[in-house]
Amino acid sequence: LNRRLAGFGTTIFAEMSALALRTGAINLGQGFPDTDGPEEVREAAVRALRDGRGNQYPPGPGVPELRTAIAAHQRRRYGLALDPDTEVLVTAGATEAIAASLLALLEPGDEVVALEPYYDSYAACVAMAGATRVPVTLRPRGDRFRLDLDELRDAVTDRTRLLLINTPHNPTGTVLTREELAAIAGLAVERDLLVVTDEVYEHLVFDDAEHVPLAGFPGMRDRTVTISSAGKTFSFTGWKVGWVTGTPELVTAVRSAKQYLTYVSAGPFQYAVAEALALPDAYFDAFRADHRRKRDLLADGLRSAGFEVYRPRGTYFITADISPFGEKDAYAFCRALPERCGVVAVPVSVFYDDPEAGRGQVRFAFCKKDEVLTEAAGRLRRAA
Ligand code: PMP
Ligand code: GLN
């Protein structure tokens, strides 16, 4: 392993899912649903396969049907106008979109300001690009995590090239408000920064939270790369269909990197996701309502087991504090948890540059059947 990737051996998700498999524990670690997405979307994939659509290399930017559907989705949900031919790129999941964006836009030595705790691929991709990450820590205040805008401002230096934003935020469940996003946009314009914004949980916001795309703020259209994924919104994480939207210049740059990473992404699934994006609002409303119920179910269960729970406004993750349990080290806690009670969670400490910052935090995924969440909560309560 080269020096750039030293320390990025195995992702925590792979490690914890392997532990779940080995011990037969309930896996609330890695974020994937235990129920597949809509039947009609699966049928659409089968039809594409059978009809020979996408069985050979699809076009580099993605099949036109999907690019058109992505542009239509951005217009319908957010009023954002995109040219499907030049401003949309289909990728192998959001993971490739992140990698290709960072590899395309960063020079060695550039600084990237990213919210911490961060999704693990950010740090690895910044490192692969030869750039340096500068974390801005979301800190618990009351029952949720907050961004300190002064800290964000202070993190920007003359070497900063790019802000890497994630809202709704994995793992904390923070949904940045319109005011916070406006401040981020103002900073990007003032300091002439690029912004890569990971919005894969755009359809998972609860309570009074609202997902507002950063690309829609004044001055942002020309400097923002927006990333999303069908894995989250339609519960097909195995399909690896993601996308990037932005100006033709930015999308062309990201595509330059993408074409040498995977060249193109799996064909038949692209046709199916095009149909998924055109599902009526009722699908998206039910998806959100389902997850709000699951969030409440797991949050109540964790609280009654003794955890201190930070209430997520978005995503399908709950971050909880283990200190009421008399425990301090999240990593050790998560390694022991399957033996102790047959549940797997992910230590949030690994998503901080300084693991001390999140030493007592663990993340649970609630994209699981209600009975699975209830059983997991019961096991945790009995082990407490
Ligand atoms: N970004 C975030 C914040 C995520 O949580 C995930 C998936 N867990 C991804 C990107 C990757 O998405 P995909 O599976 O589409 O590659
Ligand atoms: N995004 C998922 C999570 O946060 C997992 C994705 C992965 O395993 N790379 O759990």
C-alpha cells in the first residue's frame, strides 16, 4: 500500500459487516436496507436486461433516459434547470462520484475543508488526490450536532481549493439549514472556492427539516458539483448507480477522471433508475414517513437501553453516546457488542481525524424492518 493510502486499510463498514456475518448478530452497522426497493423498478431492470438495453457499454456520461430523468428530478424537486446532455454524469454510485470529483478538481497540496465526522471515503479520496483535509467538527449541542460557522470560516486558508459538504449528514443526521447553507455559499463565493456537495440522503429528512441543494444559492451554480445516488433513495445499494450534476465545465472535468476509473457504469440498472426517478411523489412521501417511524422506533429503543441519543433530522443513521453505559471507547464497545448482545454498530470515532473527539459515539442504521429494530433494541436493553 502506498504512502497516500497508509492508514486506509479496510473500511469500517467491511470490518463491521464481516463481524456481523461471523457472529450472526443483527447488523445495524453498515448502512444498507434489509428490504429491496420497489418491485416495479426491479421489473424495469429485468426488462432492460431482457430487451438488450445496456448489456454492452452504455454511453460514457450515462444513458440519455437516465440523464433526462435526473435533470427532471432536479427541476421537479428543487426548481434547478440542468441540461441533461452536458450537466449530468452517471457514476458507479456516489462513491465513484466523490472519487472522480476530487481526483479531477484537486491539485496536490490543495486543502479541502470537510465536515467532521466524515464519511470514510472523503478522507481516502482527498489523500489519493494528494491533497490535505482540514476538518471542521460538528459538535453535539443539546440533542443534535451543530456546525459552527466561525470555525468553518477560520478553516479556510489561501491553500483551500474546495469545500466538501454533506447534507443530510452521515453519520450525525444533521441537516444543514437554509441559513447555514447560505453562509457556506457566501463563504465559497467570497473565497472563490469550489464546492462538492454529497446529497445522497436528500429524500431522507424528517420533522421540520428540509433538504435544500447548495447549488441553488446565489453564485453557486458555477462552482458546485452535486452528488446523489439511487442506492439510498430507492434502496438498491448493490446497483451502484449514482450521479453528478453541475456546469458543463465541472461535469466534463469529473467525467475525465471517471472515464479512467470505470469508463462507464452498469447499463441495465441505469434504465431502471430512470423509471424510479419518475415515480410519483407518493413513493418519496412513503419512503420518508417509513424512515421517520423507524427512526423513532430505534431512538426510543436506544434511549430505553441507556444510550444518549442525538436526534437525527435526516439520513438513516442515529449517532448515540455510550458514556451513560459507563463505556468510553466506541471502537472497543462495537467490537465487543456482537458477543455481548448480538448487535453490530459502527464506532463514529473512526470518522474523526482525532478519534478522541468521537470516542464515546456509535452509529446505528435504522434502514431495517421494524421487527429487526425492535429485536435489536431489546437485546441492547437486556445487555445494558
Ligand atoms: N456518501 C455518503 C454520505 C454515504 O453515506 C454513502 C453510502 N453509504 C455514499 C456516499 C456512497 O453511496 P453509493 O453507495 O451510491 O456509492
Ligand atoms: N454508506 C454506507 C454507510 O455509511 C456504507 C457504504 C460502504 O460500505 N462503503 O454505512
